[in-house]
Amino acid sequence: MLLTSVAVYAATERRRSPVVALLSIIAAAAGLYFTWTPDHATQVAMWAGVGRGVDLVLYIWVCISLIVLLNLHLKLRRQMELVTVMARTIALAEARHRLSEKAGRRRLPEAVRDR
């Protein structure tokens, strides 16, 4: 049921992230196939140098999970950098606005206007 749910969710999110959706559908389909035919998973595992098919599936799952975690970490970091840039921009805009209010209708110095 979980693998089918992953495939359905990936299909619905296909427009937002087509690469991730495609990889998720492939992983879910492979998981479903190896669930139905565990002997094939064992054959693939032996070919890959792993003792059992269950171990191979577990190793692949751990690798996929680590890649997903790294991807989420990088996206979160990028968003935090964007928030920092936005906060700096807002702070500078407020400072310029307050400086212009204090100056009244006088012209701002050239160095302040160019920033």
C-alpha cells in the first residue's frame, strides 16, 4: 500500500518536480516488483555482491534516504540565504526611508542616494 501511495503521490506532483516524480515512480515500481517476486531481488542482490535481496533493498533505501535528506538540507539552506538577503534589503530600505524623513525635504548626500 505504501509503495502504491508513493507512486500516486509522485504522479500528482509530476508538474511541480518532474525529475523527483519520475525517480519516485521508478523506485515504487521496482519496490512493488521485488515485493511480488522476492526471488528476483535475491538474484539481483547476488549479482551485485550482496547476500540477500532484502539487504540490497535496504541498502538502496538508505542511499535514497540520504540523497533526499541532502537535497532537503540544500534547499533549506538556499531558502535561509534568500530570507537573509530579503531581511537585509528591507532593513536598508527602512534605514533610507528614515534618513529621508529626518532630512525632511533636503536632498540626500550623493553617497547615500547611490546605495
